[in-house]
Amino acid sequence: MSQIPGLEKIVQLINYDKGLKLAVENEFMQPIGASDEHEGIKLTIDGIIIDESQMVVFYTLENKSEYEEIYVANPRFYDEFNEPVIASISQDYYYSEEKQEVIKERIDIIFTEETTIPDMIYLETKMGIGHERQNTNLLGSTWKIQLPIDKSKFEGLKEVYHLNKEIEIEGQKIIFKSVTVHPTKIAVEVVYDNNNSKQIFGFDDLVIVDETGEELSNPNGVIGFGSPLGSDTHTIFLQSNYFNKPKDLFLKFTSVKALEKDKLEIIVDLKEKKLLKSPDDRVSLTDIRQENGETKLIFSVQMDPILDKMHSYSIFSGDIIDNNGKKYYSGNAEFSNIGDNQQITFILPNNELEGPIILKIGRYPTRIKGEFKIQVK
């Protein structure tokens, strides 16, 4: 690991993820050390942590340009045939009031079952400037770097446990199909019974526990991948204890977000600025504004003071239906917390929508509860 410069800073970037920390401690990181420089900005890929479930890319930006704030924008990963690597990409951003000449950050690339990991992955990215992080103010150059992948270091390194364990919580059935322990993360495959009367949005406190009592959750809150609203099969990711080689493993949880399937809509009268339908009195429409050519719907949502305290999320899936049945989508939402309430600003995709519109619900702060402990190993 001494081959990787700035390793101490890299450890700080993964300090909240025990699985990635164990991977570094067990020399699972692959050094890269490749760079590209344009317009006074040098991008260096320091190293990667990769297995069959994900790749974490650690990079350094050296800013010798005139710009105060820079960031990696629209990164693209592809193979030798210029075909994109099938994956979900997320980034951490560093914010500073003053110009930083050296910035160290990471990009997470989460693979799917359809992903084929090539021997060489090509990274191509633009650079954005400014604090907004909207990927609209981009520099003209393109930074390109090759990432050689040593697949011999991780191929076959996983443990799969087939469970097919069905549980029932407040009348709703959930099947725990399997648990796959990768070096960097644990994937839990669950199926929500299609005959459930409630739509299940996810677990609040799902953890995996070993024989010592150490609990591992998802470092960013319990999330899944490739699980659109209405889909029955979901994959939930947790931190990994692969390198600890635990003797026993259990899944534990007590709380699940869920809402009756006949309450998955909020209807708003745009002209009268009224809320015509909502699941319950947790939601109120406080204002409809026209700002900078955009229509903004301001909602107040009463959240759970304990379970939602550390998590901000939109209750909306982004799907919109107008009064003629035409479908739209908007992924633009802003959040702020006011006491136990969350203010959600939902931005409509255009200003031509008229009449009552339907906003589909993607998550909601109502729960079903019970205590469960399922043996995995």
C-alpha cells in the first residue's frame, strides 16, 4: 500500500465504512497512479478498490487554474469497445469557502448482475467549476485515464448463502432470498410479496450481526439498487465483514417503511393552490411559487423524530400525471429540516401543466414494526 500516495487521506474518505477499511487493511486496494492534465487542472487516479459488486475510485485534483472551485463532472466509464460499463455511479463532493490546490475524493461505481468487468476500464470526464454542482458550467477539455484491472485479486471472492426465509410483519410478507458477502459489501436479496396490501419502501434498521455482536449497516442509510417502485425483488447493501471471517451471521431489523397501495398518490390543484388528496395529515401544501421560470411546489412533511432524524429524502418518486393522463417525470427536489418536519420543494418539469396533477409517492414516513433475527451462517 506504500505505492499509493496520500493513503492517510484515502482512509479518511472510507472511515465510516468498515468493509472498505478492512479491504485497505488487507491490501485489497489496487494502485493506479495515472494522470491527465488540462487547463491547469491535473487529475490523478491514485488507486481503486474493486470486487464483483463495486469499484471505488480514489482520485486527486491539483488545481493550478484560475478557478476557485472545481469538481469532476459527468464521469464516464467504458471498455475497449467504447461500450459503457453497466453500473450506477455516485460521487462525493468536497466543498470549501476557499480555493483548495489539492482535493482528494472518490467515485463509487456499483455493478449490476449484467455488468461484465473488463481487463481495462477507461475513464473520461469533464471538469465543472463553481459551487452549484449542476454540471452546467463545464470546461472545454476532457480528462482521460486508463484503469488496468487485476481481476485475479477478486474473482471468486464471495460467499453466497441461500435463505429463502419468509417472514410476516403486520400482515405483510417479505422473503429473504439470499445473502452474498463480497469483500467490499454485503448484498441482501429480498422479495416483497406482490399480494401485500402495502407498498414496502425499505428497511430503517436492517443490520448484519456476527457472533461478537458487531452490527454492520449501510454507511449511507439502508439502500438498494435496481429496485423501481412496483418491483418485487430488491437488493439491499450493507457493510462487509468478509475479511473478518465471522463464524456466525444474522440479519436483524425492527422497522420497515410501508404505505397502503391505495394511498400512493398526492393530488394538487395548481390553479387553486390546494392539496386535493394525500395519504394522511402528515403532508401539507404550504405554497406554489414561480421562481426563475420554474414552478415550485412547497410541501411540509411530518417525519419520525427518531427514525428520520439522520435521513433526508423526498417522498416523491418523480412520476407526474396531468389531468389528461399524460405522464411526466421530475427528479428535481430540494430538502430542508424544520424541527420534526421536512420541507420538500418539488420542481415541475415545465410550466405547461394545468389542472389537478398526480404526484406518485416513492417513500413515506409510515412504518410497520416487529423484531426479527434471521440466521444466515
